[in-house]
Amino acid sequence: MSNVSQSYTNMSIEVQYQELLRVIIISTLSTVPSFIFLFINGTMLFTLRSKPVFRDTPRYILLYNLLFADTVQLAQSQVLFLLSIFRVKLPYPVCGFLSLLANLTTGISPLTLSVMPLERYVAVCYPLRYPTIITIRNTGAAIIVIWIISSLNNLTRLIFFFPFEILKNLQVKDLCSNIALLFGSKSDQYDTAFTCLVFVSAGVAVIFSYIAVILAARSASANKALARKARNTLLLNMMQLCLSLCSTINNPLLIALSRTVTRTVLLWVQNVFYVCFIILPRCLSSLIYGLRDQTIRPVLMYHLCCYQKLSQ
């Protein structure tokens, strides 16, 4: 009898050891790239506030808004991911706040990407009127409208779909997520409609601006170099929009896979999806813009490598 009990004890210890090893590996694989990209994004944000040329240029102000939302989203996603890995359950108020913050920042990126192409469109097609149309004040107003739209979306979800009756339980029964908050099928339909509207609007803005820039570039009076740069920037905006769209398919894919694969496989797939659909899209914006823009690149590289340069 004692041998059987000892055998069960050894098996239990081995299972616990394998579970601990799995948690360490998954958390490391997600945390290391996440912190690297948070450092890059943070450096990019600092770079965009380090010189007047960045602080006083509308397109850099819009870029800062985009990067700020992506950085907050990345940090918040990493916190929730680590909490899920270590099976930490949160009170409903805390989980609700994190969920609303995630939805707020998720909507900022495509909304900002719908404004950025229009700025390039005015720069190429109406160069003489650009200083009067695209001012710092108007850019600030556009950013305020972006945050208001995303906040109203959150407020709508909170008022019409949040199940306030479950707050009496205080503790989330499962891990913190939109699914755990039990918003319901109507909320899913609303989220789908809002996401489609935002991304379609951003896509129309990019495509319209791209076609207008190509047509403007054919005219004899157009600035060919500016038009070419604007066209490349608009292609970059389209790629950013596609990357941002990737993050919206993360949860539906995981829900579909949860019905067909084991929990262990699902956890590994969740880690891969998290890196590909959450971390990478949130970082590629800063990398692409920072390395491509001739004004940002030297300042960004200086801040990224300043300690090495100082030591030399």
C-alpha cells in the first residue's frame, strides 16, 4: 500500500514539475520579445518627443498617438497573458477595467490609420493649402475625436451589454477576458459591426488617398519626390492596417481551436498566436517608421545605442 502511495506521490510531483516547466517556457517565450518591443516602442515615443521637429509636425504627432496606443495595448496584453499563464483570477472591477482599456486602445490604431493617409493626401494634392489645413491644432482635434469615438464605443458596450448582476460575485470564475466577462452574443455582434466599420473606413481612406496621390503624381506641376514618398507611406499604412486587423482574429481562432484540440496544445498555440497577432503588429509600426524615415532614423538609433556610443 505504501508503494502505491509513493508511486502516486512521485507521479504527482512529476506532473507538477512538467506544469511548472511549461509555465516557465511559455512565459519566457512571450515575455522576452514583449519587453524588447516595449523598450523599442518606448524609445520611439521618447524620440518623437525629444526634438521640436517631431513635436511640431502633424504626421509625427499622429504617429506618436498610434505608437502610444499600441504600446499601452502591448503592455496590457502582456499583463493579461502572464495572469492567464499563472492562472491568476481577478475581481470583476479590475478585470472589467483591463478589458475596457484593451478595447479602448484597440480602436485607436485603425482610427488613427484612417486619418494619417488623409494627411499625406493633402500634402501631395493641396501643397499650397497644407499649412492652413493640416495644423497642429487641427491634428490635436482629430486625435481628440479619435479617442472620443473609441471611448464612446467602450461606453456603449458598458451600458448596454455589461452584465452588472454578476458583480455580486466579485471574483471572475475563469481567467480575465471579454469571454469571462460574459458580455453575450449581442455584444459580439456589436463588436463585429464596429470593427468592420472602423477597418472599412480606414481601408477606404488609404485606397482613396493612394489613388489620388498616383493621379496627382502624373501632373506636370506635382512634386515627384514627395508623391513617391507619400505613395510608399500609404502602402505602409495599408500594411499597418492589415497587421492591426490580425489582432482582431486572435480570439475567434482560439475559441474555434479550443473545441478541437487539447488544453496543452491550446496553450502552446495561444503563445504562438500571441506573439504573431498581438506582439509583432504592435512593434512593427515603430520599427518600420523608425528605420524608414530619414528624419527619425538617426535620432532613434542614437537613443537605442546611446550607451554604446557614450562608452566609445
